Amino acid sequence: MSEWRNPLRDKRDKRMPHIAGPCAVVIFGVTGDLARKKLMPAIYDLANRGLLPANFALVGFARRDWADEDFAKLVYEAVQAHARTPFRQEVWDRLAEGIRFAQGTFDDPKGYERLAETLQKLDAERGTGGNHAFYLSIPPNAFPVVCEQLKQSGLANQREGSWSRVVIEKPFGHDLQSARDLNAVVNSVFPEESVFRIDHYLGKETVQNILALRFANELYEPIWNNNYVDSVQITMAEDIGLGGRGGYYDGVGAARDVIQNHLLQLMALTAMEEPVNFGPGELQAEKIKVLSATQVMQPLDQTTARGQYAAGWQGSEKVVGLLEEEGFSKDSTTETYAAIALEIDTRRWAGVPFFLRTGKRLGRRVTEIALIFKRAPHLPFDKTMTEELGQNALVIRVQPDEGITTRFGSKVPGSAMEVRDVNMDFSYGSAFAEDSPEAYERLILDVLLGEPSLFPVNREVEFSWEILDPVLEYWASQGKPEAYESGTWGPQSADEMLHRMGREWRRP
Ligand code: BG6
């Protein structure tokens, strides 16, 4: 059963650190990039912050013929290379005592028997209490077989007084039908409240701050609607390329990789109504409502754009195009840039386009949500005095340089009444002494605490595919995406798309 408590009835002081209870985390896919760069370091960081219990255990499951020490060495190297917090020997020693390895392939029942024995031993020796989280950091085509084996071996059973949870990483399918099939497989083994789908954007501080900004303040909510907002732009730009990631990315593309999940979640948090509280049911219900009211604007040749990066300059580095990257087929039609215009059919948002865009090898790395406001209905100034006045904007800077910017017009000092745009900035770096935890720290801890609020449920995933499927089908019928030079802001068709709608992309 979920340990989630109703915040309305729960009178504990929420500022007290919430420490996970006794448990073991089993990672499938320990040699993958995600496990090395994010998961194992996040577990160490949690231990370092005192948020894991003394009787915590970490188990690796993989094909290699390894002893516990070999796996511990892998974890140690990952921690040394990627942990956020400083290395402390005593924290590592305590963590290392609970590190085990179970050898097996995903489809071999014997491997799962060994895993079950390892977990039983840990329960007996270390007091992990029969509480097990299975983290599937593996290719999605392996989800069904691993879930099935977890069921057959009894590891997925929910036993009285203990829990068994599964954590899955995106992609949650590649279209609506495959997502439904995947959800059916996962839910036939684990009840929905034991399924934790990771969308790591929801673990970011700045993303959770959307809720604080909107619902803890009186300043913004009155103007957070179509009376004042002209349009919303959600941008996730990356400067990195895709060399070496072809195995995952070729045939997937930017829309499936990040719009289906990260960007639609950002949109949902920006556009949803106020939940009664931040309990999982309440928050998810509001996100589901807004996703179910969202669709891509028509016609798709005018309201969508896609591109593929070609060679160019990334700062002072000369970089190759996608088709020359290792791991990509020479005639790949995979898009590395995607932009779509959405409409949300609710009273609050009718008539306000939401523009979502993402791309690799763009000018620089930046993720932001920008609310662009309508112009003042009347400007009582001489026309020449407001030539440099744009539209007011509220920009939530998700990363890097986390913070919020408000853009508004201000008088230029001098004898004339000239008005020009200025920015007012809030920056996490200067406002708070604390460093933000990594998204994975927060999310792994929430899995162990049984706090599902920050994890998308199956219906959110399915509605997101429902929004995206028509675009993907349309693009599939259109041949090659337009090439754009690396280091620029994407294909020309994306600029034209916005011009047609009388807007312009921000240049963050
Ligand atoms: C992942 C995508 O989900 O997010 C990657 O698969 C992308 O393609 C990454 O690079 C970006 O994450 P972040 O946290 O660095 O913005």
C-alpha cells in the first residue's frame, strides 16, 4: 500500500528531513550511462545528506560474471566521477556494506532466483524489511520480459507490511498504442500505485517552483489567462550532439525523446488549474484535465516544424552533422529539432497558442518557459518613444542559471519620455545559500518514501501520445527533415511557422 499521507490531515512539520525507511534498490542496466552518471551518484548523494537509512542496500543485476566487489567498484567509480556532494569515506564505507550483485540475463529465471536469494539474505542480515524497488534502467523492449520475470519469481508480490515498486524510465512507448500495450504489461504485474515512471524534469527544483510561483502568490494568478497572456513559449535547447546515442535516438527523434514527456509536463504544470492540494491524486487529476484538453493546432504543415542538424560551429569547435555521427544511418530521417503549436481548449486558455520547441546542437543550452503578455491596449506616448518597447514577459528559467525574469517597459533616463524593455531578475544562486539537489536525488527518494506526486501516471502518458501522434504520422509522410547548421537556432521553417502566426521565437 502507498504510504502517502493526506497533507490536509498531516500536521507534521514538513521542513523536517524525510528519511527513507529500510529498503533495497535493485538496478537493472547497471553498466548503462544513466546508471553510472545519474542513478548511482544520486544514491550516494542521498546517503551523504543522511536521507538513506543505515540498513539500505543497493543491488546490481546484470549479465556479467561479477562478484559484489566488482559491482561496488563500478559504483565507487561512478560516485567519484559524478556525485554532486563531496566524497566522504565514512559515508561510502557504510553504503558499500550494503552493495550486492546478482548475475543473470533479463529472460533467465535462474538469475531472478539468485536475485530473490540475495534480497532475502539482505532482509535477514541487514534488515531491509522486504521493501524492494526495481529500477529498470534498460531499453524499453526489455520492460515486458523483466516485468514478467519479476512476477514469475514472486519478486513483484506485494507482501503484507512491505512494498515492491517498479521504476521505469522513458520512452514509455513510441506512440499511443505501444504506450497502452506497455502500460497493460506493467500494470498486469505491478498495481499502478507501485509504478513510478521517471520524468526527471519533474524532479528539478525550478520545475517544482512553477507550483510555488503560481499557487503561493497573489501577484501572477489573476493575469495567468487569455485575458492577458498572448502566447506561451516553452523551449528546451541543447548544444550537445548525438554522437554515440544512435542506438537509442535514431528513429526516435526530438519529439518522442523530450516533447512527449518533459515539455508536455512543463506545459501541463504551466496551464493546469490549482489542485486542492499537492497530493498525487489531486495534482495528477489537474495535469490530466489540461492534457486531455490539448491538441496540436491545424493545419500541420503550418503549425509544426522539424529539422536535422548539419555540420557547423559550436562555439569554437567544428562539429559534424547528424548523418556523420557514429551510430546513425546515412539516410536517417530522424529529427533533432521539433517545434509544435498547441491549443488548449479551456476557458482559461482558449485562443492562446502554446509553442513548444526543442533541439540538439542549438546556439546554447537553455530550458525556459516564457509567458508573453498582450500589448497594453493603448500607449499614450509619442510613437517614436516606444519603438524599443516589446511585449511584457515572465520567463521561468529552468536551467542553467535557474531563476525567473520579468520583462517590462521602463523610462530611459533623460528629458524625453522614451520607454524601453528592461529585465527584473530572481536568481536561485543569489537568493538561496542551499544548492539544488539533482532531480534524480529527489525522485529516487520519493520512490523509497512512496510519494508518487512527481511521477506521471499511465493516463498522462497516454494523453501525451494522443497529442503527439498526429504530428508524428504527418512527419513520417514528409520524407527528410530540413537541415540546419549546428550552433544556430534551428531550421528556417520553425521561424516561418511563428511568423505566420504573427510571433517570433525568443532568442534566450
Ligand atoms: C533526456 C533526453 O530525457 O533529457 C536527452 O533523452 C536529453 O536527449 C536530456 O539530453 C536532457 O536532460 P537535462 O536534465 O540535461 O536537461
